[in-house]
Amino acid sequence: MRNSQRLYFPFAEGDRTLALSLKPLRIEDWIEIDDQFSSYVQRKTELLETIHSEVFASLPNTQNAQQEVLDLLLEHLSQQFPELYDRTAETIKVKATDQTWNIDQFEPLDLAGRLVQEDFCLMRPSDRGYILAAASLCFPLRWRLLEKLGNPMIQIHQPVPNYPEQLGNPVDRLFDRLKVDRPVFRINWSIVETPELYLGHQSHSNTKSVELTPDDLWIRVERQSVRRLARSNWILFTIRTYRYPLMMLKDYPESAIGLASILQDLSPGMQLYKNLLPIREMLLTTLKQMETSC
């Protein structure tokens, strides 16, 4: 029996929007599989069949590092989730969805993305810093893979307010110093108006023309892991997306209070970036009601 979806509500910890806030990651906790596994994997299959070039891309000369990721993943799945997969020399079967994939049929990172709920981004060292060299990115939040492929981290995060000043150097130092046996993770969050996992074409500056209610809103959380690959020395970045109805916070008053505090303190630029300006007052009113009802 797979576990229920984990809850990641970082709001009670205060505003860490522009902080790395890294935590050590145990290797056995690298991949998270829960009771929504089938729906995630099936949605990935749909996207890869219909808009493959939007959700998978790779630069030349990335095959060895891609294969390293796939080898790591297959070994991890066999150790941590042996009941969920059947592996032969040529195929791997996802039991929950009854999908059997020929291992040699795909680019290695493409296949890796089809097997789990996480997305994968491979970062290659270069004279411009670490660049995005390959990715299986089925669940982006308002960015397009093809626009970021081949770019360094500081350029990838160009839309994020104050990223170059506050996070550019810390991220570069993290990648330079990260040890193979010391992976880390962090939590990122947004408020969106849909539970849809693929949000690749939504602009950060898109204003909402439809009147929304609190019941329309979802907390979208990314659990982002970072680890160094032993053979290639590249960096593997994974993104595990969670979504929760905003109204769940009624049961977590500390998180509701924390989110309200963050909303009040966020700079106008960050509010615009996170698409919060059109819904800010409604959010604050809703969160205040949750606080007073406790």
C-alpha cells in the first residue's frame, strides 16, 4: 500500500522565498511515491505523447550523464520500491499503470521521467556556470523548457526578482561544493488557480480575468532535490510537485497564519512574480477567517 500524499506547508517557518533553506537529504528518501502515483505517471505519459518537445529536451553529448541518472534511478527503485516495478534486462514495468517500457527505446532521462512522479533536470558544468543540459520536465510552473535549455542558472532564474543579487552566488557555490554523498533538498511554494500539473504556458505576469473564490485556489509545492553524480560530476536537480486545496489550511492554523504573514511582507515584485497581486486581498481575508475560527 502506497503512502498518502505528504504535506509540505513551509509557511509557519516564515518568509524564505529568496533563501536556499537547504536541508540534508537521505539517499533512501530521494524519490517520493504516494497514493497519487498512477495519476501523475499517466499524466506524464499523455504529455510525452502529445507535446514531447515541450516536456523533454537534451543537448548533444549528454547521453552518458543521462544514463548515469537512469542507472541510479533503476537501482534506487529496485531497493526502495521493489513491489512497484518489474525489471528485466530489456524492460521495466510499472505495475500500477500496467506500462512496460523497453529500456533501449528512449533517451535515458526520458525513460527516467516516465517511471516516477519527479521531474529531472541535468546541469552540466561550463565556463558560464552550470547549464541546463537535459530535462524531463512534465510539470513546469510557468516556464518553458526549450526557452531555458542551454542556459546557466542565473539566466534560467532571470524572472525571479532579486535572484542575481541574493541567490546567484549561493547557488553557484552550492553546485561547486556539493559532495556525491551529501544530497540536499528545499521546498518552494506558489498559489495557483488549478490543480493541473502542467503549467508550461502560463505567464508569471498573467492577470486573472475570472473572479476566483478560495475554493478555486491550490497550494502548489515543489520539493527540489540536488545531488552530484559520481561518474560525470554533473548536478542532478529533481522537482517533485505537490498540490493541495487552499482550504486545507483550515486544519493547519499555524500554516494559515504563517502564509498570511508572508503575504503581508512579500515585496510587490515578488507578489507580481508569484501571480499573487490579483488575489492577495481575497487570500488575506480567507486566511484571517481561518485564524479566527480556530
